[in-house]
Amino acid sequence: MGDFHQTGVITTLHRLGKPNLEQLEKELEETLLYRPIALVLPCLYSELEGQALPRIVDELAQVRYLREIVVGLGRAGKEEFLRAKAFFAPLPQAPLLLWNDGPRIQALYQLLEERGISAGPDGKGRSAWMTFGYVLARGQSDVIALHDCDILTYHRELLARLCYPVANPRLAFEFAKGYYSRVTDRLHGRAVRLLVVPLIRALQRILDQQPFLTYLDSFRYPLAGEFSMIADLARVNRIPSDWGLEVGVLAQVYRNCAVGRVCQVDLADTYEHKHQALSATDPSKGLTRMAIDITKSILRTLAEEGTVLSDGLLKTLPITYIRTARDMLSRYQNDAYINGLVYDQHQEGQAVEAFAKAIQLAIEGFLADPLGVPLIPNWNRVLAAIPDFLTRLREAVDADNA
């Protein structure tokens, strides 16, 4: 059962009582005429052959309140692109595919590089950013929602709850972040439980009252891949092209949106997707790489806010993190025991040790190059340099889908 407790500085929209999907969808359909919604789906071609995406397509086939669906397709050759078009074709929303590896889109990426505006390396961040640009180029939607394509427990109620806070004008939110419980027979979500939460709270212990940290600590699942926003935020936000994407998006929202216009919404009773390996011995892979990118993103945002990150502070951070994380371990252990869940104390401790090393690597990288965290320019900057870029983008995607 959900609670109704409000914590932190942002509004929490809980999942209370019985599901009200029919009512949510009815109200969203009524808003379609004056606040249309676009759904963005960044995915890899390999996900078409997995278990999650076919289920997602079956659920989306029952949704009637979306103006458009745009799929940001990655790691796909020409034959894979054509198969992907056929895969999504049955959807009533007539999805359009942005083929990231196609020659037309690749030419646009090259144009950006030539003009000194890099969209970063291939990845979810770049795909989402370019897909946002296409939605802006079409000019048909006022709200943009995004969710991952590997959700094994997907139900269309998740999408309705994600869109509702921004699409319904009675709520007056400009950005909504999803959250959920990551539990099966054990606690999941290691990157949130054992990295992000203790890292933020360690920084709070060192820096005392820092508004950005208070804001970030208000999110129950800051690494959730699901959010909705007004289209104007897609125009002005910069986002990381690395694995710090989710935290980077929250940082940009903090910068460009009033906190009172930000909320988090409980999306589902259960949420299951693929799990990343820890990769404790290889900082270029898995959760270790994610931990490095997330830590760099947080440190850069603090620096942008004017926080002085001295050598002494940064040397103290990994030690304070370990102490804070170990205190959290006992909380998770007790929570698991009272609910009859499996809890491997050794594995949890190994994860904390791996994340502490990742934090140290992130600090070293940040000190070596404080500006090195890659942020994709916002769309206003792109249009200032290449005024007709969105027109070129719309023509490229339309030609690919013709």
C-alpha cells in the first residue's frame, strides 16, 4: 500500500486506493485537442527481439490519447530499420522512426560536428536529444513523455500516470519524474540504493544546506528512465550524452524550471527490467561506469551552482560516502528481513566498495578536467548556429519513413 507522506521540496503523487486507469485515460483523451502528447521511445534494434518491447507495443495499441509516437532507433542497419518499421507499424498512432545510424541522420550529426556543436557519442542521451528535436520540428505536441523499452512488467497505466501530471492543466506541472519499487524476491536498484542516495547524503553532511542536493534527495528514484515534460523544456535543457543522463536531466530541470512545477509520480506496483552487471574490475562497463558518470554529473552541477569543491572536500567525500552507505546497508537489511526477502550482505558490501572506488575515479577525472563531463547543447544553441537544422531534421526523418 502506498503512503501519502510528502517529503523534500517537490510534490509526490502517490498510488493510492484502487487503480483508476479508465478515468485517467478519459481525462487524457479530453486534453488531446489542446495539450497533445508525444511519446518518445529510445531503443536499440536488439530490444525488438527481447521480451519487453513486444509487450509494450501490445499495450500502446490500446492507448488513444497520444498525438504521436517517435522511436529513436539505434544500432540498426538498413534491413533492421525496415524490420523495425514493420514491427511498430500496427500501432494506431502511426509511429515514426528516427534512424540514428541511417545516412541522412548521420549527415546531420556530421554537420553538427563541423559547426562545433557536438551531439556526443552514440547512446541513449544522443538518441533522446535528437528525437526531442524531431518532435519540436513537427510542432504537433505540447507535452513529451519518455520511457525505456526494456520494461518487462509494462502496463499502459504506467504511461497514463506518467503523462497525467503534465498533460492535465489542473495540476500545472511542467516536469514529472516517475518512480517505483524495484523489488522481486530481493531488493534491486543498487545504483540508487547504494550509490546515489548515500552519495547525496554524504555531500549534504560535508556541505550542509545546499539547495540542489536537497532537491535531488527529494526524488525517490532519481535514476528512473521515465519522465514527462512540457515541450519547451526539451528546447532549453542540455543533457549528458553519457550514463549520467537521468541525473543530468534533473539538474537541467532544476536550473530551468521552478521547483514548485516539478513532481514525482508513483507509476506501478512492480517494475522489472534488465539488470546491469557491477563490473567492479572494469570502470568502462556496467554499474561502475554508471557510478563514475553519475558522480561527475553531480560534481559538475554543484560547481555550476557556485559550490567550491576543494581538494580537502573531495578527499573527504569517498570516506564519508562509505560511512553513509554502510549505515544504509543495515536499513536495507532490516527492511528485507521483515518482508521475507533474500538479502546478501556480502554482495551489498562489495557493491558499496566498488562504488567507493568509482567515486574516487570520478573525482580524479573531474579534477583533471572539470569541463569534461559531456553535455549536449540545447536546441536554442543549435538553431542559433544552424537556423534551418530542425527543417533538415524533419525532412530527413520523413524521407526515411516514406
